[in-house]
Amino acid sequence: MPAPLVNDIRNDRRFGRNFLRVSLFIAILFVFDLIISVALLKGIERFYGLRSDADVLMIGHSHLMLAVDKVTLEEESGLTVAKYTREGVNMADRRVMAQQYFDICSEPPETVILSIDPWLFSGEGLSLNSWKLFLPFMDNKGVNAYVKNSAKKFDYYRYKILRSGRFNAQLLNASARGWLKNWDNLKFGVVDTVRYSNEEALRGFRPITFSRELMEDFSATIDFLSSKNTRVLLLNTPVWEPLINAQKAEYDRSMYLIDSIAREHCPGAEIIDLVPEFAHRTELFFDPIHMNPEGQRVVTEALAERI
């Protein structure tokens, strides 16, 4: 750029005023971005019980989310409960969730209920972008490393700079429910027995597979929990009986592996298997793997008696 033109711009009062206006606008934008993200994060922490220093910590995905009522469990057991359950998270995600909770709590929980199921070592059927559920917690060192390792470089820095962009619809819903103190199971209805009337349909619903990496994540997770000197309960929430029968060999193998790994890495862990008690009760299921509100009620009562 020619020197005279540069001097003209520098001497132009309008340029100076416009520069200040743009700078002020950007500053205000970042302030609002920070305020909004802090409010949303607070709601999410309330919903999941983070920083609550609860007596009982539950970690799992939608199986556990819909199977156990936090409020009823607290009332029945007399214990405070943090229900850290996320839709679509695999065993690798749950490992991060456990470490995150212990990183930020001032008093560790007396009991940790870790959700297990025959799909514990299956990557299929869960979200490939589950790392996005951790975006609001990027200020945590461990979570930040997990997100950085999972996201594209551009996306990582975009979320790092614009904090309000970390919240998708699912997270916004969690934040709103946290502020409203609403943990209700909204999956009304009963499993469609006509749709799942044959074995082929049931096997295709969600095949049981085995990933060595997820087995290692499970081992590392219970190693971590064992090191915290906390009581560990491995909870197998109910699965609809016809779905089990359609993959019986795979089901048995998965549960055997879970038991074997638990015995080796966390000998004090107790497995609570609610499948035999409720698998045959079709009226309790919203779909083959999720409980409806009535199912959640009876499962919660059964769990409360055991903890």
C-alpha cells in the first residue's frame, strides 16, 4: 500500500472511531458469550450432579438414565445421588466421565454405580460424535485433552474460543432440566412387540460385538475406581427377554468377560444383575433396552434395596 494512503487512513478520524466501535462490539460479544455459557454450564452441572459431592455417583448411558429415578433413589435410600448419565456414550466416554467427576469433587462418593450391559464392548449403535457432549467441560484438563484428540483442529479451536457454541440441543435440554430440577423419564409407551416379533428384527436392533479397545477402557475405568477406595457396584439394567434370547451366546460371552475383567481389576466390585428379575416383564419396557416410567419406578425400588 502506498505510504500516502497509509497516512491518510491513520489520520482519518472515522477510521479510528470505527475501529473502536468494532473492538467494543467484539468485546461485548465475548462478554455475552461468557455469561451465556456460564449459565448453561451451571444448569448442566446441576442436572448431572457435578460438584454436588453426592454419596452415590451413577455413571452410564441412556440405559441407566431411563432405568433409575434419581429423586426416588434418594428418597428410598436416604443418600444423595449424582446421576451422570449421557445418551450415546461408549465405555471410553464413561472412563472420561469417571475421571472428570473425581477431578472436580471436593468429597469423593462413598459408592459408584457403573452401568454395564452386554453391549459394553460394542462400538456400534452409539454416537460417533459423543465427544461433543463433553464440550462444555473443556476447562477441565482431562476433558480438554479428550476433545482435542477427538475433534478436528479447526473445530477444537472454534469451540475453545466461542464458548456458547459448545452446547447442542441435547445439552441445552440438560441445562434447562437442571435449572428446573427435572429428572423425569419422558419415554412413555410400551415396546412394540409386533415390530420385534421375529429373531431377525431383534438381532438387527443392536448386535453385540466385541472391541479390544473398549475392553481396555473398561479395565482402566474400574482400575481407576478401585484406586479411589470407593464401593463399586456394576449394574446390569434390565434388557427385554426376547432380545437376550435372539443373541444368547453373545450375551453370555459379554457378561462372562465383564465378570472376568471386574474380578481381575476390581476384586471388591459387586455385580447387580436386574435382568433375571425384570427381563420378562414386557410392560416395563419402552423399547428392547430402555425402561418406561413404570419400569423405572420398579427398577429404582429394587436398586434402593441393594445399596
